[in-house]
Amino acid sequence: MTVRSKVAVIGAGAVGTSLAYALLIKRIAGEVALYDVNKAKVEAEVLDLAHGSQFFNPSSIYGGDDLEVVRNANVVVITAGAKQSPGQSRLDLAATNVAILHELMPKLVRLAPDAIYVLVTNPCDVLAYAAVKFSGLPTNRVFSSGTVLDSSRLRWQLAERTGISTDSVHALIIGEHGDSEFPLWSQAKIGPIPLLDWKINGMSPLTSDELDEIAAAVKNAAYRVIEGKGATNYAIGLSGARIVEAVLRDEQAILPVSSVLHDYLGISDVALSVPTVVNAQGASRVLEFEITDGEAAKLKASAATLSESLRTLGLK
Ligand code: NAD
């Protein structure tokens, strides 16, 4: 834990509370402040978490429906807003959540002027772009969790198929956190072996049909979980906590977070996920590398989809 590490979590719903729990039990934050407009809910969630404090000492948890709890946070993670209903796309949520952010962001920046801001609320790429606009902060300090969760889902799928630990599977989903996202197969590796050469029991590598199946399973993972239990929370809680950890520990970790890009492979003025160095400055640097023409075209298509949403919402 860093000497002074306060993380404010905005929204005490399924995602916000799982994130708070992960931050506490992994001892990533010294203080976690939980804020929600629903007083009864946030107070109950804080109490429930605090009842476990014996097991995550010396970290502390507090919060309520007074935005003052956010004051001087080092990192603010925004999970507040409406969520995806079964069958609803992430972009359908946009207008409601942009309006909430428009009201919240300036207030948050007044209370925590030096914080790094991480958007988790969906559509998180659109909201990251909007939050930069509403806050006036530099783009490294306001970004979204992007495809960190999707990449973890991909690694799990590949680990299941190959029998290799998720830690030794290196694979990324990039682009929109949503329907136009895609796996960077050309860069994926199992240990030191390119995924496209990987053989199982001496048999041929994963076929292109299998790769398509995996990509589709990752893309539709949220819909499947939401259908069964109404929300996705644990894996996004862990993904958010991982990003916060990289910031607070000034790790220089490479994570596929989503920040506003400036001339990245010809893409500008839109937030989407690409491999990014995450440290105490936030999304400090995006990494350029060789991708195939097909992947570059998919990334441009993803950027075009997001740009179109930004225009529809009047954000650009
Ligand atoms: P939820 O309905 O359980 O919780 C949302 C909370 O936000 C509620 O408690 C509500 O009272 C609160 N809220 C609403 N307006 C607020 C405001 N102005 N200020 C403070 N709090 C406010 O929803 P959830 O399941 O926790 O999901 C939250 C968001 O996270 C959704 O947009 C969802 O789509 C998104 N999400 C993103 C990812 C990702 O990978 N980026 C993954 C899962 C969920």
C-alpha cells in the first residue's frame, strides 16, 4: 500500500461495491470512500464492508450520500449510472450516463483536483471522452477501464482451451469496450510461443473458426452474465482494482485502458483501448506497434463507431 492512498468510488451498486471490496481485500488502497445518491444503499454497503475490517486492516472504508467524502482522493473511479438491461447495447445507455457525468465531473474535480479519474460506467469509452471535456483535465488523467475486463475474459478463454495458466497467456482485446472490440491475434502468445503457432498435444494450432468462436464468446460475455444474474460485478471489480493498483504503485504496467487518442495509427479525438503504460500519471503513454492490415482496419472501424456515437450525443 502507498503511504497515502485514498480511492473514491462513485456509485455503490453491484460494480462499485465489488470494486471497493477488491481494493480492500487486496490492500491496494489505504482508504476507500464510497459515494452514492441512494443514502440507504450506500450506508448499508459501507457498514457491511466495515464489518469485515478486522480482515483487511489497516485499510478503512467510509462513505455516504454527501459528495464531500471524495475530498482529496488520489484516484476516483466512477461506476455511477444506469446499467445495461438484458438485450440493451452499451451505447443505448449513453445519453443518461453522459447527463449524470456532466453534473458530477466538475464537482468531483473541485473536491479532488489532483486525482486520476477512471471511468467504468458504460459506455466507458464515450464517458472517458465526455469526462475529459467536462473536466478540462489532461487526457492522461481521465481514462476508462476500456478492455481490461475483456482482455481478462480472453485470457481465461485461452487458458481454458490450452490448459495453460492465465498468467502465461498474453493476449489483448483492443478497440471499443463493446460490440466493435476485437482480439489482437497477431500479437497473442502462450508463454514465448505465438498463439497462431500453438499446438495442442502435437495437433494443429487453434483453427480460425475456434479463434472466431473465442472472440465472439468474449464479446458476448457480459450479455450472458447479465441474462443470468442481472449484472456483471466481480471481474470488473478486480479489473478496476488492478488499474488503481497500477496508478497508486506507479507501476508502468501495460494495460488496455481507453484514453483519448491523438494520431494513433491515424486515429484522433476518440477514446478507445490500446496498450497503454499506466503509472502515477494515469494513462501516461500509448504504445505503437506493428499490427496486421486487417487489425488496423478493425481498429479504425471501432474508432469510427465511437466517433459516430460522440457526434450523435453532441459531444463533438
Ligand atoms: P447499479 O445499478 O447496481 O449501480 C449503479 C449505482 O449508481 C446505483 O447505486 C445508483 O444509485 C448510483 N447512481 C446513479 N446516479 C448517481 C449519481 N448521480 N451519483 C452517484 N450515484 C449514482 O449498476 P452496476 O451494475 O453497478 O453498473 C454500474 C455501471 O458500470 C453501469 O453503467 C454498467 O454498465 C457499468 N459496467 C461497466 C463495465 C466495464 O467493463 N466498463 C463492466 C460492468 C459494468
